[in-house]
Amino acid sequence: MNSKKATLVWNTHDPFMKYHRLNEVDLSDSHFDNASGVYVIWYMQGFRRKIVYVGQSKNGLIKNRLSTHRSDPQIQLYASKGLYVTWAKALTYEIGEIDGIERYLHEKLKPLVCSHVPKDDPIHVNLPWY
């Protein structure tokens, strides 16, 4: 069992921990330039989060992945509930660990839509909300 851990810095809309709306976030913002890392898409059901999707990008194009999800019928099925998104940029040394981080997030968050789960050993990370 892998006991690796990593601490991620999850992106929020403002200092008050408000998260971005998937279908409204400005993907042309320079913040997304060459951004690799992991991301989580969810909606709120009362006070509980329902995780819709967990994903990653190693090639510096998180914005392209998020753009694709804006037109993905499996994800947009939940759009009327208000989809939120957060992402954590990978530092250079973390690029090789993205698969393990994504696997941990899949195992922990159990997304409703799952297209691929990496085979790498999971790497424990902090969740966006804690």
C-alpha cells in the first residue's frame, strides 16, 4: 500500500471560499495558461455535495477539459442543480503523481460520472472543502 501524501491548493472564486460555477468560469483567464493538475465537479443537494466528476490534465490544458465538460451530456445532466468546479494546479514535482492523486480522489469521492480511473497507487491528498 502506498503511503504517499500531497497537499493541494484548491482554487476558489474569492477569499470567502466561494467556488466557481463550471458553466460560468472564465476559461480564457491567464490563470489557466499552462495549468496542469486535478479538478472536481459537483453540485449541492441540501448541505451535501454530490460529486459529478473527477478529472485531470497533465498537458497544461485544464481549461480544455473543463470546456469539454460544459458540453458533455453526462455531466450537463446535472446542470440544472448548479454545477461547481475547483481545481488544484500541479507543481512541477507533482506532474508524475497526478494519476495517483486522481485515483485517490475517485476512491474517496465516488463521482457519479466515471470515464477512467488511473491504475497508479492512490496518493492521499486534502479535499477541497477541508
